[in-house]
Amino acid sequence: MQHVTRLREAVPGSGASWSREGNIHLTLKFFGDTQRLRISDLTEATSRSVKGKTPFKIVVEQPGAFPKLEAPRVLWIGVTDESGELSVLKQHLEDECAKVAFVREERSFHPHLTIARLREPGDGRALAAAHKELGFEPSEVVVSELKVIRSELSSEGAKYTVVSRHPLGS
């Protein structure tokens, strides 16, 4: 990702743990540790959540940080959902998962793509400032499928494995 390259050049030695390009994703719902016995319930709920949905566009465009730019722990690129379809899909996923006893997410949905995690918030101030100053060229993306992904953490970072794919419009 060109934005990450520019950030690394702007603030070398920032102590950031950068997301690998192939690992960057938009999370609609995080499940945490899930028993293997529940995976079929999860994939079936996900399949039901995309029924009747057609592909739609979102815009990736806003640089930001959690919890805030002055003391960042995570750098992200925000997502604009002008059509509202992403929010509708998220709500349908929540509804279908609740039917099979998965806990609803109570926090507000703030769609974003995580690009870096910072070990020390103080060390990340310059990086977060550069992230905001450099901006991010808006990029339109077509959402065409929902995936259930297993995440396994290791010393080399996260390993993501696609468990199931659920195309929109099928």
C-alpha cells in the first residue's frame, strides 16, 4: 500500500507493527474464541445474512487513529458508506448471528481498515500526525462477498484463513 510506504519514509523507526497488505480487511463482526462446534452455525448465519443483497460500493478515504491522534495505539483508514448498504449488511449479520446465540456487538460500528498497531502511544504521535497530514486518496471499493475468517496470532503476526465465502447477489 503506497500510503504505508509514505508513512514509513516520513517517520522511520516509529516502532509500528504494520499490517501486511494481504491481511488488511474490514471487520463487520469479531467473534473472539469460537468453539469449532459453532463454526457451522456461524457460516450458516453468515450465508443467511447476505441473502437478497447485491454488491455495493464503499469509499476508503479517511486517515485516523484509535483511541485518538494524540495518543495512538492503532492507525486506520476509514470507510464511507454513502449508500448505507454496509451498515444494513452489518445489521443483518448481527441479527442472523443472534438467532444462533452469538452475542450482539453493543458498540457503534466504525468501519475501518487497520494499517498499523503502535506499541507505545507516545512514540506514535509523529506517525499519527504524518498519517493525518499525508491524507489518503479516496478509493472506491466494491463489496461483493462476506467471508468468515479464522485469525491465529503468532510471533510472526496474524495468520488469516478463510473458513467460508458468501457472495452477494447469489
